[in-house]
Amino acid sequence: MEGRGYTMKQVTLTLVLLLATGFSMAGEQAYVTDQLEIQFRSGPSTQNKILRMLKAGTPVDVLEEQESNGFSYVALASGEEGWILSKYLTRHPIPSSLLEAKANSGKLAETLDANKSLKAELQSLKTEKDGADKTTKELHEEVSRLSSELTTIKQASASVIQIQNDRDSLQKKNIELENKLQSIQREKQALDSSTQQNWFMIGAAVLGGGILLGIILPRISLRRKNSWGKF
């Protein structure tokens, strides 16, 4: 309890000292207040370049204090000089317990931010995983559909090949039938020609026989008459 009470006294004293920072500290040593880090600039304006960040409790020598703009010109222990806001300076060192609490508070804030960032990243990864699972399912469905289409195409191709084979066979048979038909037609033409020749020869023979009979029969009749006349 005594240790805790002592700490509360230190905090109260620190607050009182912070309220007293409105008095000029030019030419005195001062300390950076319990802000975790403050900006150490090249000039007395927030527009000037930030040279570095000073941690809480850093001792500085105040060389000049400008009340008009609220900046103090200070020198670090390393000899480097620059400007910081006067409201972040105090005449007395900051109790280590307060610095530690402030540091822990900052670490807690960083941890919370990191935790929040990790949660957001985890949610993003979960969303990506869900998307990947959905894509994988869609790909499996697409593969199944393509496999089914491929089977159908193979079956159709087999049918087409069979149809082509049947067509080729029919064409071959048709050619054979045409060849047979042409052979039969040639045989018929030859037979018709032979028949015509036979009829021509028969006609010629009949005609020749008729002519021969026409010559022979009158002579036979004449001979018979002569023979009867003798009797």
C-alpha cells in the first residue's frame, strides 16, 4: 500500500509539474514529458523538417523559448540542436513508474492494433479460403461436365465412324452392282447384235431361197409340159 501511495504521489507531483511548464525554462535543463515520443524539428514550426523523435524522459538543455509560437530551442546531450513544442517539456524528470506505465500503454495499443490487424488478415484469409473452396467445387463440376461431354463425343465419333464404314461398304457394293449392270448391258447388246445378224441371215436365206425357187420352179414346169407333149 505504501508503495502504491508513493506512486500516486509521484503521479500527482508530475501533474503539478506539467501545469508549471508555462513558466520560462530558457537556460535550464528540462525533460521530455510523458508523451511516448515527440517531434524534434529543424525550426520553430510544424512545417519544419522532423530531425528525429525524442522519447519520454529525454533530458535537453533549453537554449531559447519562444512564447509566440510555443516552441523551445533545445540541445540534446549529443550536442545536436533543434526545436520542440514547449508544452512537452518539464523541469523535473518523469518518474520511471509513469514512463513504464506509458510505455506499457503504448505497447498495449500496439498489441491491440496488431491483434486487430491479425483479425482482419484472418478474416481476409478465411474469405480467400471460402473463395478457393468455391472455385475448387466449380472446377470439379466443370471437370465432371467436360468428362460427360467427352464420353458423348466419343460415342458420337464411334457412330460417325460406323456410319462412314457403312457408307463406304454401300458405295463399294454400288460400284460392284454398276459394274455388273454394265456387263449385263454389254452382253445384252452383244446378244441383240447377234440376234439381228441371225435374223438378217435368215431373211437373206429366205429371200435367196425365194429367188432360187422363182428361177427353178418355172423351169420345172416347162420341162413337165414338154414331157407331156411328147406323150
